[in-house]
Amino acid sequence: MKHPVVVAVVACGILLSACQRKAEGQTVVVVNGEEITLPELNFALSQAKVPENADKKAIQLQLLQQLVDRRLLVEQARSEGIDKSPDFLNRQRQAEDQLLITMLAARRLNTAQLPSDREVQAYIASHPGIFANRETWNLDQVQYLTPKDPSILAEIQKTHSIDQIIAVLQSHNIEGKRQKNRLDTAIVPADLYSKLGTLPPGEPFVLPVGDRSVASAVASKEPNPLTGDQAKPTAVALMRKQQTAKSLEGLLKSLRNSAKIEYQPGYAPAKKS
């Protein structure tokens, strides 16, 4: 057992060491004994996406103050025991998991093999909605809480215009918010684009957004092709992203097969028939 005097001396030494930390070298500021370093500040600056013509020194000082304020609030949260709560620990684990997965995907992306020119041209030709036939659609929309009654959903499905959908909503006292929007077909998945592109003028399509639905009808279309030298870098980026997703999918399948996973009865996934 350690002598009480020795323990006290060590404890005092630790406290004294913390108090003696100075804002020098790589340490740009000390907040209640906690250091904020130059690498931390530079990382915050890199994440801020500062314009080229901006006063970087002024922004750096502003970001540093934000880091100081953040550290003070974190210290207060810890003093209230929030960092020990189950809710925090679950969220911390979730955030850490997501960050690791994101960085794993980024590593796979950076090491992915670049596609050949022939593969790039084939990709461009097979995705007209992103390239040659790319358009900007002006949308007439109505947003509403998705009805739970199947009969109301069936009524909405039979409509052929936004006005008809609004009439159905009003007949059931469902509030709808009408709005205008614009859609770049480059962000529409290929299978969905092929379906939407064949709809008659004014014919609505409904997409779920959480517990709400957004009904849209194409009011007009503006050609916005992406061709020539502009098309290739976009195609390469999309191809590499898809290649990365496929690589992670294969990796996950391999990891599942080799992992030892034991479920409590009632929690195991249903067996595929």
C-alpha cells in the first residue's frame, strides 16, 4: 500500500503540472489546464473551407475562440455527469462507429483503381440522365403527413395532378404545403429516372420523406447536358464511389462469414428461404 504522503505528493505534482501548462510551442491556448494545440486549430481551419481571398488570420482567431468556447461547454457537461449517462455513451459509440466507417470508405476510395477511358465512355453512355440527357426539372409539389389509412393512400394513387392530390387531402382534413422546387436529373438514380422520364406531363409521383410524403409533378424541363471534357471527371468520381461501395459490400460479406456472431433468441435475423 502506498504511503499517504507519497500519494499526496504525486497528486500535488499532477495538479501543479496541469496548472503550469503554458500557451507556447504547439499549444496555442490553455483552458482550465486543458491544451488546445496548433494541429487542432489547423484541422478546424481546414474544415471551415475558407475562401482564397479571405483574411485567414482573422478567421483563425475566430475559430480558436470557438474551440475555447466549445472546450468550456464540454467541461461544464462533464461536470454535470453527462459524459457518464447511457444516452451519451450510446451516441458516442454511434458517432465513433460512423466516423470509422466513413474513414474506411475514404481509404478504399483513395486506393481504388482508376477506370479506363473505355470504361468511362461506356458509363457515360449508359447514364444519359446524368450526362447527355441531363435536365433541370421545375417541380410543382405538395408536402403532407403520410396518411396511415390505406384507403386514402389508394385515393392519392389514383390522382393525375397535384391539384387532385390536394383535393383528396382537403377532403380528409389533411394539411398540405404546396411549394415550387427544382431537380437536377443527375442526382436521380438511373432506375427511378427511367420511370419518371416516361410520365405524362403533370402526372405526379410521390416519394416518402420520413413520416411525410412529397408529391411532385414536372411543370417544365430545361436541358442541362454534361458532355465533353466536363463529363469525364464526374463519371470517374461516380464510378470510383460505386466501386468503393461494391468493395465495402464484398468486405462486409467476407467479415460476416468469418465472424462469430451469437444472437439472443428472438433477435436473430430471419433465415433466407
